[in-house]
Amino acid sequence: MKDSYDLLVRGGTVVPMVRDREWFRGDVLVRDGRIAAVTRGPAADIEAERVVDAGHGLVLPGFVQGHVHVVQSLLRHRADGLELLDWLKKRTWPYEASLDGDDVEAAAELGIAELLCGGTTTALDFGTTHDHGRVFEAAERLGIRLLSGKTHMDLGDGCPAALVEDLDSSLAQAEELGTRWHGAAGGRLRYAVAPRFALSCTRPMLEGCAALARDNGWLLQSHASENAGEVEEVRHLTGLGNIEYLHSAGLTGEDVVLAHGVHLGAEERSLLAGTGTRICHCPGANLKLASGIADLPALLAAGVPVALGADGPPCNNRLSVFHEMALAGTLHNLRHGPRAIDPWTVLAMATREGARALGLGKEVGVLEVGYCADLTVLDASAWAMQPDGDPAARIVFGATAGDVRHAVVGGRPVVENRELLTADAAAITDKVQKATRAVEARMEECLA
Ligand SMILES: [Zn+2]
């Protein structure tokens, strides 16, 4: 009798990422949403309810991004030419203040569709202050694995009043959202508490966020040391370095993911490494906002766990893990020479190490029996992927989001032959156009 499976991903070159520099021709078999077997050569004597063709393809763990803002998607291409603090005050905060629930949903659908069609199956996402349930609803429908949280901000220098929150109700909203959504959709959705950054939060707010996360076993995420002006301002207000200040308020540890870490000294890197705090490297956004270049080789050498992320659509302007991989694999050569970062290290940051950084190291990030069946199939016949050879070099230096052929989350194909299966792409586009017009009109009022 033949063994039966729910899904067979057939005929590709498998890059399991369990260890670096390993790849082979084979099949991936899925049962009950988990990887049931990874074969070398074609699987024999099996039957599968559904078959996904990976011929001429590279089969990888679904990509993991450690920092995105899908709610900002409608502001894409509308916030260019600014540094961080002006980008927030003049564009991003007025935009977030202008969103209603339907706009949040349209933005989330756009961002999530882009992530899935670009092979990112897991993301740690940052919301705005309000209507955050709509992001989880979109994630539930579209099928992505999402860790997400509403943002917290109770300090308002240059911020529209509509975004400045009362501490108690802000924390109560997060608790309600986390209670509703953490573990939903069969564990695919998780809550991650999200104080925006040191300058947006009072110390009691930061401490309250840390306590809320720890009381519930939820991840904590924030932004840190992205911009030189930000770091200077934190020192002016608190008398401490930014990481030292966050540490004093409880925002370091193995359950904390801090985006950026561009402006860090050696002592701060040691503090991050010693506390197990994760950094999400966002080179695309750091270049676009002229923030600087995070010293990735120094972070890795210090032992800081690092993930990769695109950050927000208005500061990148894409949510492509391939763009971030290409930058992470090349940018650091300027400071450290042409072998600064090995492409396998970059590919691991976008899969295995990214998953570990998000606390999902036993769930996703590798193709191994027992792990969630989250995988991405790339078209290896794309021009820039030829000729064949070391897959990490081909992917990091040659691939783009357009090369993603299929994406599977928890054993469920969500993208097949470049088509999003979980939503009507034309309907999303239509919704996005309408919502963008409405938000633009409200932003004009907000800025008047
Ligand atoms: Zn961000």
C-alpha cells in the first residue's frame, strides 16, 4: 500500500537550510500542515492529494522577515526624499492618523499579498495605533504566518493628536487584541507588543508594554538607533544611550526584536548580545531614509541574533526579501572588504536565523521533518539565476521577488504559478485605489 500525503512538492532542487551549503534534487512531502518527508531523488510509492510542480525550481523554506509595516502600504511612493524624523512627522504619522478601518484592511491586504507573492511566508509586523484587528483579519484570510501588534505611542512631538494615546487604554487595547488573536488560525497568527520607539513612548508606556508581553508570553518589538538625530534626542531626554535606556525599561532580551541598530557602539552591541536581544537589519529602508549602514559584520561577530526586514512600503519602497538579501550581501563590502558577508549567512538570516530571531526556530525556517510546511519555490530558469551552481549566490545576488513561482504556508499553497490563491488580486487593487484616494483627501485636511 502506498503512503498517502496531503501535498507533494515535486522535482525541484531542495535547499533545506538545516545547515549551510547543502542542496539536492528531491521532493518535499506534507501531511497535516507539517513536513512529513524530504527525499533525495524522487519520492517512491506514495500518493498525494495535491501536487505542486517544482521542476526547474529551487525549493526553500518560506522566507522570514523580521520587520515590516503592512498598514503603511497605501503611503508607498508618497513619502520620498525625507530623513526619518521628518518622514514620520510630515508623512507617516498624518497618514496613519487618516486611516479608517477599511483603509487599514486595504493596506494590510496589499502588503500581505506582496509578501506572499514575493515568497515571504512569515513576517513580524508593526501596526498603527487603531483598527489593528483588521490587519489580523486580512492575515487570517490571505494565509500568511504573521506576528503583529498595534503600535503604542503616548508622546506626541510633531504627531497628530489622533495618534497620541492614553497609556492605560493603549495597553488595554493591546491586551484585548492579543487575547483574541494570539494563537489564532491554528497558531499561524501571534501577537507581538509594539511600542513605536523611545521618542514616542513615556517610560511607563515602555515598561507597561514589556510587562504586558511577559505576562502573556508574547514577543516584544520596537525600533532602535535607526537615525543619528533619534539617538541624540534620546540621550538629551534620558541621559542614556538608546539601547541602555531601552534595557533599563525592560526592552532587551531573547523575546525582543529591535529594528535597525544602525547607530550602535561596541558596548551597545555587547549589551544586545549579552541579553540575547534580536536586531532586524533593514538595509533598504536605512539607505532610502539616509539613516546610515548598520554594521552587520560587527553585530554578528558580537553574537547578536539578526533577522532581515524590508520595514515599511513608504521607506523602501518594496517588501521584497530579495532586495534586502542583495543589499545585506553587498553593502557591507564597502566597510569590510569583498567577503564581508557570505551569501549563505544572508540566506540563513532570511530563513533559519530569522525564524529563530522571532522565536519560531522550532516551527519554521528550515525544511525538516516535523516543521511547519512553509516553503517557497523559485524559478531557477530565470535569466539572472543561470547558469546553475551554488544556490545561495544565485538567490542572494541574482533572484528577485518576480522569480517566486509558488508559496506554501502550513501545507496550504497560497501562491501557485505566481498567482495569489487566497484572494482576488483585482479586487485588492480596486480596494487599494479607492482607499488611497480617501486617505489622501483626509491627509490634506490633517496637514492643512
Ligand atoms: Zn519600522
